[in-house]
Amino acid sequence: MRLTEKQKAVLLALTNGWQTPAQIAEKVAANAGVGVSYRASYVNQPLNALMREGLVEKKPDTRGQYRLTPGGAAIKDKVAHETQR
């Protein structure tokens, strides 16, 4: 599975806990460096793509909350390892 840079950035910002797109965007910006900021809309397209791949799930009873699936957590670990090289 090939992930775009934007999808990788969103994947690395996600956790096993439920997060809103605004929280995810904040984390993406923090990971990108000083002086960078993103709106919640920045992460919508990558989130949808990651959901189609089964790496992210949407909370069924609440709007706009996302978290990693177990498979997503494994891919996140792999991507994090690759980016540290």
C-alpha cells in the first residue's frame, strides 16, 4: 500500500484514542515544525482515504471522531520507523 505524504502525516498524528479533525490537524502541524498551522479541512481527504484502506475508523455514534484500527497502528509503526532513518 502506497501512502501520500499527507496521508503519512495524518497517520502519524492519529492515536488509538478518539480525536476530532481539528485535534489531528493540530498534531500534524506540530509534527511539521514551528510556525506551521493547518485547518481541520486539511485532514479530511487523507482521513477518508485511510478509512477506505481500513487503517482508520470513525466513531459510529458521534460525528467527527476518528482513531487508528489495529492494522492502522501496525502501519503507523512501520511508517514511523521508515521516517526515522
